[in-house]
Amino acid sequence: MQRPNRIASRIGDKLPFDVERELDEVVGKFEDRRGTRLQRAGRILGRVLLGASLAIAAATVVIYTLHSHVRQAQQAPAPKKPVPITIVPAAK
């Protein structure tokens, strides 16, 4: 048994509170625009392929940059003065 909503009766609204009707008035009627399973699978596959191609492109840029820097370091002339290196014995 439901108690009547005294506030609704004072304002003049209908007594039963219909959630769907109230939401439809605020945000509009719900329309399912997801498409069929095949369309959704196609969109997901497209996003996966786009992400994979962007990841491969980023990896290619990193590898090319590292390769060019290593090649430049290998082709660089030797330093004119020897570089001093200090070897510190390990503490026991």
C-alpha cells in the first residue's frame, strides 16, 4: 500500500510518480543507436586497428631516432684528448 504524496497533491500533479515519464520529459525519449552486433564489432575492430597502427608508428619513430643517434655517435671523430677514468675499488 502506498502513501499518497501530499506535496504532489498540493501542487496538483498526478499522485503516482512515474520515473520513466519524468526522465523522458527532462532528457528525451531513449533511442538505441548502438546498431547491430556486426556494426558494433566493425567499430571495435576499426578502433583496434587504428590504435595498433598508431602504436607501430610511434615505435617506428623511436627506433629511427635511436638508430640515427647511435649512427652519429659511431661516425663521430675520436676525442682529441684522452678522457680520464677513475676506477674506485669496491668497499668490503
